[in-house]
Amino acid sequence: MEREVSKHWVFERWPEGEGRGMQFRLVVRGALPPESRKNRNLQDKHRIRRELHLQMRSFWQHHPILKDRWRAEGNERPLVEQHADEYARYGFRWVPLVPKGEGVAVSLNIVVLRREDPYRIFEDTGDIDNRIKTLLDGLRMPRQLTELDGATPQAGEDPFFVLMEDDGSIFEMNVTTDRLFVPPDPNEPHRDVVALIQVTTKAVSGAPQMNVHSYG
């Protein structure tokens, strides 16, 4: 009998009370190999960044508050460009929705759909922790040049949009695995997954005000 399996992590207590925030969903499709000491999956992580960059860029362009950051005021460059200049690293101009240390908590509710038995992702070499580590690294900016494995910006990747500057912004996370019933395309590996990521952000009470990417 098929069954879904869930696992929950709490890293910091979720902020209580009212606070500015957002909620939206992201989708990742393809290989999600476990990270190991021998294989850091750098190319897979940047493939995930590239897939999410398109979604995060669209989110900025259509969000009722963030979309105003694309407009120039007087002689000033658009705020999103100023933000990208501030986070220029390793040949890329990054735009993290959640910068490090600016008082925004992130909660992730992740559903991983796979064609193999869902519960096996928690066992032995298929440990969910190592697979999710690959996914989480794709949600953030790289911390050093070597994480890019020689990757350079492609067309439409300047600036480059990511969810977080650092995964230390994650306060809590829930991961559920379940069966994917969609047959693979002719050239699609059977082990490829579909990951649905619900992102919830919330301003932490008493934290410093956010700058150009302020929620309002």
C-alpha cells in the first residue's frame, strides 16, 4: 500500500504575532542526487538555481510590491539593479529575496514526488537529508567561487534571482515524499523527481528594517 512519508525540522522558533511576509510556491524538476563527501553535486545545485532564477524573477516582476523595484526614479537606477550591485559575487549579480541577517524568517514545506517507493528516500544512501541538502543549496547564493564549478551568467541571468543569501534564514522545514505517477518522457531518467516548495516568509519582530527589497 502506498504511503507518504514526512519529516519535520525546527531550527529556530517561528516568530509569533503579526509580521510582514509572503507566501508562494516554487517547482524543481530533474535529478536530486544525495550529497556526499566525494560528490558535492555542484552542477546539479546550479541547475536548480537556474530553474528557480526564472521563477523568482517572474515573482519579482508580478508581486504587487516588489514589481515597483524595477522602475527607475529620476536619475536613480532601479532598486533591483542597486540590489544586484550590492550582491555582486563571483561574476554574478545576485538578487536574494531574503538577505542574511535582515530579520526575515523562512519556512519551507517541501513535497518530493518520485517514481520509486517514497519511504526509501529516508533510508541508507538515499537519505532525505543529503538529497534535501542538494535542494537547499540551490535555493541560496553560493558562498564561494568553487561552488559554481566554472559556471558563468547565461542570457537572461543578469541579474540572477535566488530565494536566500544564506540557508541560515530557514527557521523550520517540513519534507514530505510521495509517489510520482506521471510516466517519464522518452529521454527522462526514471529517478528524476518533482519537488514542490511552498515558501513562507515573515519579518522577525524587533529586527532591523529591510532595505531595497522591503516588503512594504
